[in-house]
Amino acid sequence: MPRPKVYVTRIIPEPGLSMIKECCDVEIHNSKEWPPSREELIEKVRDKDGLLCLLTDKIDAEVMDAAPNLKVISTYSVGFDHIDIKEATKRGIYVTHTPGVLTDAVAEFTVGLIFAITRRILEADKIIRSGEWNKPWNPFFLVGPELKGKTVGIVGFGRIGVAVAKRLSSFGVKMLYYDISRRWDIESILDVEYADLERILKESDIVTLHVPLTKGTYHLIGEKELKMMKETAYLINTARGPVVDTEALVKALKEKWIAGAALDVFEQEPLPADHPLTKLDNVILTPHIASATIEARRRMAELAAKNLIAVLKGEMPPALVNKEVLKVRPLEQVKMI
Ligand code: DGY
């Protein structure tokens, strides 16, 4: 049997690439920073059996139509909103992702953002660098709310939401969570209370978002929801930009409907330097780096490679997104290795 042909849309950390090269003929878009253009992507997948892509590559029906041999799309991300899952399933293409391996990294970063925004850490750093720390110590300078005793609302209680709750449980906060399904298993081990979104928005001092981007979560937080939040509350988003209506958020921050926000993801990425959000003092902005630990990024590469190889071996991949595909094209029919 010929070796499977695989296209990798970016240089990814080792050992991911070497693992794939061992059993497949790999063509790689040779850049750590830039994705292939749409034209290049479509051209390169034409004769490929496998595709390893990033969240910056839009994989839709047009891409899949260009690749009649495609058996597996392995994304180097836990989120898969950049892939048309329905179209993939229809064509018998396996879609895999990288859950679990970045949970700790994202949860740690989320907690970091909570402290950074409430305790005004970036603002404080800026004040020193700009020479504005020119008065003696005083009791009112750069004060912010203490976390202990506050209510944190966790919207989306999957792996990452739960990992955030586990970390926050040592800070003496009250925790409310919302998810489409109730997590009795977690409620029995963590002091968390199930609440609907409205109650979370109305009662929380910090609202942190951990839902995937779907049709149902697009603009989940808009003007109406922001208006429900307390004037003293903070919004944290490390999920996906489009979960929040940016225009409404800018208005909320400008008009002080809420106290502040810490955002790692945006509707438009990269966020332009002159975006209205960058003009506001009550917001912290980071460039989609919540999973950016050396360990998580290496594990993501490893899992993305394992997923891809497993499908081409006709084996169950560790993290399959579209389970229905098993009925459309059973694994033995995609086996090449
Ligand atoms: C993901 O994996 O979906 C993150 O957004 C980037 O690690």
C-alpha cells in the first residue's frame, strides 16, 4: 500500500511532526507564523489523504471538495468551529481535535487574567513605566476588589470550566456554573452551584466564559446580557471571540455598565492596534495565548499527530469529533497504514 499523503498547514512542535513523517509522506507549509493562503490550501489538499490544520484555517465544503481522497482532518486545537463538521461527516471524513492536553494551561491563564484585571496589575506596571508613580504610598492608590467572598460565574462547565473551578476553590469564592447539562459528578466534589445564565449574570462579580463557539453560543453575551451584569463585575473571555458581541462590550466598558473585561480572544483576530477596545483602560487584551505553555503546545502536537495516524491506520483516534462518521465510512475503509 502506498504511504498516505498528508498536508500540514504550519510547523508544529516536536514530536508531532516526526511522528507523522515516520509513516506518511508529509508536505508542510513551511512557516511557524503564517498560514497558507486559501488558494495554496486548496491546491495542496488535492491529492492528500490527511490534513493537519490550525484554528486559522477555514476548512469548509470547498476545501473538502478539492480533496477527494481526504480521510482525516486533524486540528491542532480543542476548538473546531473553523471546520464544517456536517460537510466532513457527509463525505466520510474523520475530524479530530486536541481536548484535555491544554486544559491546565487555559485554566491557569484564566485565573491569571482574573487577578490581573481585578488587582489592576497591568495598569500598575504602566504607571511606573510612564513616570506617574510620583507620590508617596497612599491607601487609595490602585485599589481593586479582593477575590475572597466574591461570586464567580462560570459559563460552560466542560473540562476547562471545571479546571478553573478547581483552582478557584482555594480562594474562598462562591461559584455558580451554567452548562447545557448539569454536572452532578462535579457538584459532589466541588462547592459549585448550578444556575441559569440570567442568575449568573445578575449575581456574579466575575463572569468567565468557557463555552465552545456554536450557532447557539454566537453572541451569547450581548447588550441585554451585559446590562444584566453588576456595575462592579468583570467579564473574562478565553473561549472564542464571537461568543461576545464586541460592539456591545465596547459600549458596556465605555459607559461603565460593568467594571472591566479581560479578553484573550476576539471576533477579529489579529485585533488591529487601533480597535476601539485598545482605547479603553478597563480592559486587558492578550493575543489568543491562553493555551501557550511549552508543555501544552507540545502535547497538542503529539495528540494531533496521534489522531491523524490512528485514522490512517484504521484505528479509533483518541479524540474524534464527529462520531457519526463511523457509520458513513467505517474505519476499515480509511485504513492505509
Ligand atoms: C484551541 O485549542 O481551540 C485554543 O483556542 C488554542 O489553543
